[in-house]
Amino acid sequence: MTKVTVSAWVKVKDGPNLTISTELDPETVVQASVVLDEAGGAAPQKTVELLASGGTAAALALSATAADGKPATVTVVPKNGVDEGDPIAVDGGLLVANSAVLAALVAGGPRALTLTNAGTQKVTVAIIAARAD
């Protein structure tokens, strides 16, 4: 098995700090990267197949970067077979390391994502997904 460590740090200026960390033992880890054309381009939308059926979706991390290197906004629709969750506007990044939250995005957790770029620049989306059995 592969160990996956997820850590995040939230700091409020002149306010509180919060450190969150967890370690996962997923059966499968998948990495993908896709380039979305700008809105009106040849391919501003793509579906990325991530996890096989079975087991439990355990973690999803996504980073969206515009051609100029700045964070980009993409619309993400989580999918599991024929089931689709509600569209999520992701501005720069998304990190979910909780199987119950992932299952709430789409029944059974996301196994694929449909990504759409409505911006004026190409966007690169990097993804890591994990599945526990």
C-alpha cells in the first residue's frame, strides 16, 4: 500500500492559525494532468477518468493554473458511472481527504471529473485521486 499524507495550514492575518493533517493508506493512487483550451477553443471541456469502480473514494486534490501561471477557475462536475454531482466552481485548487465528503459530491464518490474552462486562457489541471478498498 501507498501512504498519502495530506496537510494544510490556514492563517488569518492578526488572527488564529489552524493546521490540519491526516495520513491515508489507499489501495490505489492516480495522477492525471489535462490542458483545457480557452472558452470558444477546440476543447475547453474534458472528462478525466480517475478511479475504477469498487472501494471507496478516499481523497481528491486538484490544481488549476492558467497559461500565465496564475490560479484559474474551472467548473468541476464529479461523476460516478451515469451519476453526476452538482457543478463546483474551483478557483485555483480543491482538496478533499474525507471519504464521506467525497461521497456527498456524487453517490459512491467521484470516479471521473468533467472539467470546463470558461476563461480566456488555456488552463492546466493537475489531479491526484486515491481509492481505499
